[in-house]
Amino acid sequence: MIKVATRKSPLALIQAKIVCGYLSKVDSNSELKLHPISTEIDSRLDYSLEKQGGMGVFTKELDSALLNKSADIAVHSSKDLPIVISAGLSVAAYLKRESPLDVLVSTMEHNNIKTIATNSPRRRSQLEAIFPKVKFLLIRGNVQTRLKKILQGYADATVLAEAGLNRLGINEYKGLTFTHLEKEIMVPAAGQGAIAIVCRNEDLSYFSQFNCPKTYEAVTIEKECLKILDGGCQSPAGVYFDGNNLHLYHPSIDYNIYDLGSYSIGSPIANGREIIKSIKKTIIK
């Protein structure tokens, strides 16, 4: 029996079920059971990730479940994972990546938008270039809660991950307009769209068989870049590797794209690491 730890939000539960379905498909002998866990961050909607810190707040209770062996694996949105995983644990696998893009959800035409609700410094920084006169508000809660808040007039718009909307089966919502933001307009967060499986180090050899190599390479490059930038899920940086090019956004340098194949340092991961090191002095002052 493999116990699968997950947060209790609707999206987290769906992602855990996706993992269970995939593991059962690859290993038909595996028997899986969901282990939903209440987390402090989900119960404290007044908590500001940006002001009070967001490092590990989405993962600590699930990490504890793995370490005390009340669960065998934990399922996370990759972008929520801290850069450094808790001692004794490892990211065993990433499932095939869904869309990494963001979606602008609004109640009106874009040129009429005056308020946008988002907690993300990355999204806010990039949106400022598109909507220079807009006022930003904070927003917490699961996807459905945020959609209802926008519909009820809390703000004119918000931004959500396309992967989460797709997994929830939400491609439209009465009274709201969905606009897909291409990576050149809104560079995604490192790891956005990927589901991560975390396990104890001693179980790594078994659970690594479920890994998608292409997603692993891309997310590893993105996370390595974010690590060099001293960032996390509350970093203003957007980092996305499309298989050939590294798309990077930072307020200090705006948007840049780097062809990792044109560098002779080594693997794409090594190339990405060296590129970020070379421009870090420009970005971090």
C-alpha cells in the first residue's frame, strides 16, 4: 500500500488522483491510498506569503508525514516546492508537464481594467508593463474562491495558472473572460505546470521510474536558475525552458531569451546555470 500525501484543496486532490492513476498504469501491482492533510497555509487566508515569507509553507506538513512514515509519497505543484528540499527527502519524479502559462481572468475589456488581484511578485511585476496605471490587490484562496471573488467585484481581474484551470476542468466561467498569456508576455514561474512526486531518499530508486525525463530536465534548469538568483516561489523572476530556449524575466533586465544549445559548456542544465551566473551581477544589486 502506497499512501499518497496531499493538501486538501480541490486542485491538490485532483493532482494527487492524477498521480495515483499514473502510478497504477505504470505499475499495475501498486495499491494506492490518498492521505489528505490539513495545512496551516490553507487555513490562514490572512497570511501574506510575500511579507511573511513563503519558503516551505506549502510543503512542511506533507514533509513531516513522509519523515514520520505516515505517508510514502507527497504530491505537489512543482512551483510550490522550495528550492532546497527537507533533509532525507528528494523529488523522485515529475509527471509530464501541463501548460506552463498564465491566464488573465477578467470581468471587462482589458483597456478598462483598473484593479488586479494577485499575491505573486512575478505576475505583478510583469503586469505593470501591460497595465501601468492599474492598482494591485492581494488575494488568497483556492481557484474557485478566487474566481468567485473576481465575479463579485473584489477586483477587475486576477491571474491563474492555466494548468490548474485545465486540471479542474475550468475553461470558461459565466461572467468572466479568460485570456491566455504567452510566455513572451508573462514568463511563467519555475516549474509551473508540473506535478512533483516527493519521497524519502531510501525509496528514490522505486519512485524515480515514474519520472518524465523532458519535464525533469526543464524544471531542473528552471529551479537551478532560480536557486542562483536566490529566489523562491515569491521571487519576481520568471524562468521557463521550452526545450531549446531559456526564457527569463527579472525586473532588473526585463525579458530575455537564451538559446541553451548555442553554448558549449555542457548539458542544457549546465548551460543554463552558467548563463544565470554570468548575468547575476546585473540582476542582483
